[in-house]
Amino acid sequence: MEERDDYNIRLEIFEGPLDLLLHLIRKNEVDIFDIPITLITEQYLEYIDMMKALNINVAGDFLVMASTLIHIKSRLLLPEKDEDGETEDPREELTRPLLEYMQFKELADELSERAVLERDVFQRKPDKDYSADFKPEEPEIEVNLFQLMDAFKRILDNKAPEKELTFREENYSINDKMTFILDELKIKESVYFKSLFKDDRTLAEFVITFLAVLELVHMGLIRVYQPSLDSDIRIEGRFEDKEEDQSELQEEVQEEDKEEVDNGQITEDDN
């Protein structure tokens, strides 16, 4: 079988190493001023390995941070003292940029919310305060890349706990799966993330489906969220402002199908 160009692509990651570190700190519920560096380093490297196995392009910043974590871990084994004879904590090299990044993200989120409010909402004070008459809804929680990876790993562990995760060529492409997911969302509006991974599918198809979800998130065509903290992850479409991107995706799929017909690669569905 001839190799398809779609399998030569390497998806770009859309969150950085500091995002991954913050995710691990929150996931393990540890103090940012007392980071268990051995645990965090091991888990960080596991995520790097998983991204490589999924053919996700691991930027140099991730590898630099991996080296930093290993360096800090080694320094903790041989503590150094400053001029006053006090032992230095090498973890401060990590804590400072994390705190600065957290402040930057909080400020960015605040400015973004303020811009939306000023653009879309005309504020007018009501004659009466009705807030006590309504029970506040629990806010939806946006899901980041690494939470998605955690959810996907749980699905894989249930499907085939002993199998090694690899990326390999199959009869369907990432674009095929992207189109399938969007078509589902046009019908159902939103679906559970885990519902995309049926028990009768192969492990390889699971990987392609997950990569399709990541690419759709990156393109801004879907939103991934949790209705509440303990809820399963859901996916909904963002169709109102993305018609051009959807059209381009459809054209790519049609072009792939045409190439397969020309090359005699179309076969009947095994299912």
C-alpha cells in the first residue's frame, strides 16, 4: 500500500511547557512553593513520550523544560549553599516563572472577558435586584490539552492496557475523522468525548480520532468543556464563524477521495 501524505503531518501542540507544569501541579494538588520535583519530572517526561507516540510535534521549549527539571532534580541531591551559608532551593528557578505565567494568564483572561462584555453587552441596572430569586448555575469548565490527554489515556487503558501506544498508517485519515466529528456535532450539537471511541474500533483508529479532536480544537471548530467539575468531558461545535475553515476541510477530504480513486485504493468498509 502506498503511504498517504496525511500520515506525514505532525500536529503542532497549542499549549506550552508551563501549561503542562501547572496542569501537573493542579492534578497532583501540590503547593507551587513546595513542588515534588521527582514526581513532577517523571510525569512531565511521560507526557512528552505520549506526545511523541501520537506524532505531535514536541517544540524545543518542552525539551528545554525537561532538561531544566532534570537539572533541578540533580541539584536537590547535592544542595548548594549561598554566601551566608544557607542552603539554596533550586526549585525557585521553576517557581518564579510559574507564578509570573499564572499572573499573565489571569490578566489575559480578565482582559478577554472585559472585551467581550464591552462588545456584546449593554449594561443597564435593573429596577430591582432579582439575584436572590435565582439559583446560580455552576460554571462550565474549559478543558485544556493535557486534560484531554488524560481522558484519552484512561480510554486507552480500558481498551488495551498492555498495548504500547504507537502512530501508524490506516485506511482512514485525520481529515476523514474531523469531517465525521463535525457531522455528528451538526446533528447532536454536543457529544461526550468518550462516545467518539466505540469499543468495536481498533486502537489505531482511537489514535486517529484523538488527533482529529486536537486538530479541530486547534482550528477553533469545536469547544471542549466539562459541564461541572465531576462531569465527563463534552464536545460541541463552533459553526457560526468557521464556515470557511469547514469548507476548506471538506475540499481536502474530497481531494483525498479523488486521489484514492485515481490510485485504486478505495475498498469496502470492513464494518
